[in-house]
Amino acid sequence: MNKRILSLVLALALLLGCGMMTTASAYTTMYLYARTGHTVNVRSEPSTAGGSSTVLAMVPIGTAVQVLEFMNNGWSVISWGNGIAYVMTEFLSDSSGGGGGYTPVVESDKEKAMDSLMNELKTYSRVASPFTIYPNPNRASGFVNFRLVPVQYGKEFYRVYASNALTVLGQTRNWYQVEDNNTGVIGYIVKSLVTVVN
């Protein structure tokens, strides 16, 4: 059990330490996203206080942008023409299909992530008999995040869809430890986002 906790803590440290801090290295390609509407305002300053006078363009959702920096005030710096512009970080997505907006992991989140991970791991137990579950997405994009550690902070490892069978090996209070039947990868999925096969 102690070796398992140590390996998961190290995995989380790697996930949180590799390029997910408030500053992007060089640039990160991301996509404009909005829960409502079809465009996102790109602005000349990181604020809405100037109203429409600071809007450089209303850019269609799904448009790829080069993110230069994730600021701590909820805004991101993007490459714009020969210079820079600003967009609210919540209007960025990791995928062109949108699906949730983006929340970069900031320094204060590292401590929360470690506390959350340790609290989850304290409740870990292997299941007596492995059983099959299927992701049950609650979003229009139709996927559930498959993570390497049982914590919400940081990037998902990959996405699993409703038809993707998973075998439960263990569980914590809020997560199932599963093996992906398609790839053999072992990771975690949130309990509330699955259907159990009887």
C-alpha cells in the first residue's frame, strides 16, 4: 500500500509539474470555446471594464489560438497578428470540439491536489471480485476523463466513451480504479460517471 501511495504521489507531481503552471512554455495551441453563443471576444486588455472599445475581434468558437501565458487573474495572453491580445481563460478548450473550458493548475492548486489525493488514497481498497462498468457521460461531448491518479486537478490522461468497457480493480471514496479493456491501461474514473454492469 505504501509503495502504491508513493507511486501515485510521484505521478501526480509529474502531472502537475509538466507544463501546467500559470505560464505556458513557448506557446500552447488551444481552441476558443463558449457554452453559449458562437463567438468569443478577443480584447486589447485583460479586462471587460473598457466594454466594446477593447474588443479587437469576435472570433468564432473552435478557432485555434496560440496561448503565450495563463495569467492569475482569469485571463490568458494569446498571439494576435504581430502582437498579443487577451481572452478569458474560461473560453479556452484543449480540443476543437470544446467541452468544458480550461482551468490551468496554479501554485495554490498543487497543495489542494496533494491533499485531495492523500484523502482519496486513505480510503483505497481492492475489490474482492473485479466487475465491469461503462462510462456514463453527463455532457454533450459524450466522454468521461480517464485519469492516472484519483484527483480532479491537472490534465486527464485520455477520454473514454460510453461504449468503452472498464474493469474495476479497486476503489476509493469517489473513484474507481479501472483497467481499460481496450488498452490495458490502469487508471481512475469518477464513480458518479459510470454505469455498473450487473
